Amino acid sequence: MSATPPPPPAYGTPAPPLNPADEKTWAIVTHVLGIFFSFLPSLIVFLVFKGRGPFLEAHAKSALNFHLTTLIAYVAGTILTFVFIGVIVFFVVPILVIVFGIIAAVRASAGEYYTYPLSIPFFK
């Protein structure tokens, strides 16, 4: 009789890396959906496809950083509405989200890396 138990079964193989066309597609989807749903699409893509391609991971991190920064700007704008500066934030931030989201999607479709301006790098 053996005193040591047999090793547990393996959990399965890791997911294969994405091909470059799929990485581009998901990067574009991340940026475009971020215009409508804020940080949720980039967070989902980052968590689901983490480690499956450096291009997609970089774009998901960049979008997530930007949308978390805009979330902070919205909270600050809410607090600053008492001084009227917050009202300006509610007009400027959505315009920046649309413009930078479109630029990021175009850059992703061209296969280029893109970092949003004015974003705090929470994830590097």
C-alpha cells in the first residue's frame, strides 16, 4: 500500500492565443462599446482574454484606465456642481469619451497600439 495519494487531475489546457485578426476585432469592440457602456466592456475583455494576446491586453488596459479616469471625473463633477464647474465636466467628458474612443478604435483597426490621453494608469 502506498502512503501518498495520487496527484489530482489537471484542470485542462490553457486557452490558445488569439490570432492577430481576432485581437484587432476585440480591441475595436472594446473601444467602441466603451463609448456606450463606460468601463464594463474593457473590464470584461481584459478579464476574459487576459494572457491571450499582448495587443488586445494593451488595448483593454488602456481603455479600462481611461474609463475609470472618466468615472472619477464624473464623481468629481457631481461634487463640483455646487460651484458650477461640475456642469462643465458633464458636457466635456462625454465629448472626450466619444472622440478618444473613435480614435482608439481606428488605431486598433490599423494594428497600432494606443494610449488614451488624460488617463490615469491604474493598470500597466
